[in-house]
Amino acid sequence: MSDAAGSFPVHPGLSGFRRAVTKELWEDIVPFWCDYGPDHEQGGFIGRLTNGREVVRDAPKGLILNTRILWTFSALFQVRPDPFFRELADRALEYFTERFVDPLYGGAYWLLDARGQVINNMKKIYGQAFVIYSLSEYFAAFGDSEALRLARETFDLIEKHNRDAVHGGYFEASNRNWTIAEQMRLSERDLNERKSMNTHLHLMEAYTNLYRVWPDPQLRQALQELLAVIRERIAEPHSHHFFLFFDDEWHPRSSAISFGHEIEASWLLDEAVKVSGTEPSPAVRELSVQLADTVLREGFAGDFGIYSECSREGKCSASLQWWQQAEAVVGLLNAFQLCGEERYWRAALRAWEFIERHVVDRRQGEWFYEITSERKPNLKLFKICEWKGPYHNTRACLEILRRLEKLNPNQEEKLCEPG
């Protein structure tokens, strides 16, 4: 691992940054998903698209992709009320309610086939979190009471069936009928453990978004407990890293480091406190800055791509994925806003430059899934798939632009100075 907080070249500053992000969002990411996302033959949205923009007709359709598309077009509509964004958000909601929602036990299925038939009926809490996250955003955009009802119902199901009343936190997965599952693994690369950092992080994210539109006391209490779990159980106080997997009693079951999740958490934690006021802000802000500082020192390659994963001994994955790069820019900007240190501003610019240089697909549109150590795209991985949707990069662009609007334009000259 390298200390990336070194010397920096001159950058275009606030206005140039804003123009670049605006152009990428509205002229690349959004048109790509409008043009290539919908499945006009089998309904909903396509399950997989190659880097050559070829549709994989028999690909499964995942809950995560559908809910992230629902969130994306709901969020975009609130910034630009384009009727086509409403149409695509409605399309995602309709497919979700007709195909993913379990009419017998409630909650949402994990995976469907290309025709919309259930092939995995598990209730993985990571997936249920994105149900809440997306439905809350749809309600915020369009005021649909049924969407809010479904979000609240999902919250109640999680709290009833997967909350660990003894040791705190939440169990990873349930069977269709909400009995706790034996197979907890989220994906093939994850460990089969009862609790994970990833699920708790995104459940906090979902509960935060739900609280924006439904400030319920029980939800506030659950969010407060999630913040405590992340600070007291998941965050390692001396290294300022996260443990990734745990048993019931929160004994760590892995030692790997996920820099992408840590930089993402650094701003999501701060956002949770701002939205709900669930605990004194300084305690969470301190953790937010500590996470960002550690990632800045340890988590970036020399050209400012953020590593996917590293061991505690410093051996890092050679490949870099699109979502970590997106979250890095937001996390670094958030750290700059929290503490005012210009090294975070300059690091955010460098991280965006890496995206522009290596991650954006200038020929076929959108972003590559993965960049190799030689800084070449891994074309074997899909442009669209169960895990590759528009959520990370769309949200990053929206967050960057929102945060840049809050910066003082008089800072422009200072922020352009060489490091």
C-alpha cells in the first residue's frame, strides 16, 4: 500500500470539476441507462449487457439491479423532472411489485429468471435494504403512498425476523418464510457468516433514507442502534478499518480490508446523523474523518485508483472496480467539508481524474466494471448485471454536484493552487 497523500498537479478547480461531473452524468451515464436498460421483450430491465452492448437474453434478473434502477430514476427526477425518468421509475416499480414481491410472506425474492419467474426466493437482508432504500426514494419523488407502505412493511419484517435481540445487529438472510437461513452467503466471494459489515452498512443507508420520509420513533431507535453497531463492533478502533464478517457474538471472522466500503461508510455515517440526529454528531464525524484519512493514506495506488481489497499485511488486489472509485470521490469531498483540509479536496480531484482516464468507457458508454493492474478494462465482466447498475456512479455524481454547490465560490483560486 502506498501513501497517496503526496504532491499534486494543478487542477481545474471548482468550476471545472462541476462541469466535468455534470457532463459525465447527463451526457453519458443517464442516456446509457435510458437507452440500454429497459427490456422491451420480457419486461422490466435487462439482466445482463456485454461491453459491446449485446443483450444476454437468458440472463437472470436480480433484486439489487431492479431496486437500484428504481432508486436512480426516482433520484434523477427530483433533480430534473423529466417525464421519461418518471416512466422508467414507474417501470421499475411495476416490475418489482408484480415479480419480486412475495405475495404470501412479504418481502422480496432475491433472483428471477429472464422471464420473471422466481429462481431464488431467499430474503437476503442486503436485498431487503435496497427495497427500503429505493421505495423511500420513489415516495420522496412522487408521493406514492403504496411505495411507502411497502417500505414500512419491509422494515417491520426485518425488525421482527432478522434483528438479533441478544447480541445486537441483524442476521444476514432468511428463507422465504422468514426463518433464519443456514446459507448466509451474499455472493460467491463472501463468507458464509451470520453477520457482515456490508449488510449493516446498507441497512443503515436504507433506514436513513426511510427516515427522511417517515420519521418514526421505532425507526429512529433502530438507526441509532445501527450506528452504535458500526462504531462499536464493526470499526476497529486502533487501525480505523472495518472487520467484514462476524459470528453471532461479533467475533471477527475475517481480516481483509475493503477500502471501498470504508470510504463509502465515511460519508454514509455522517449522512445518517444529519438526517436523523440519532446521536451526538462529533462522535460519528470523528469516525468519518478517521476512515477517510486511513483510506487516503493506505488505500490508493499511485495514480489514485482506490484498491478493491487488501490484506492487513498490505497485499492489495490488482484489479480496481468501478463502484469503489465512485464512492472514493464522495467520501473525500465529505472529509474536506468536515475538516477543511485541502489534501482531501485535491485527493477527490485526483480520484475523479482516475475515473475519467480509466473507468469511463468512451466508446460504448457508461463505466467499465473493473480495471486491471495494467489499467485496461476487464471486458469479460458485464456492463450491466445483477451487481452492476446505475446506482453508485449516478449517486456519486449527484452527491458531488450537491456538495460543490455548498462550497464557497471565493475558494476557487485557493483550491486551484498546486500542492
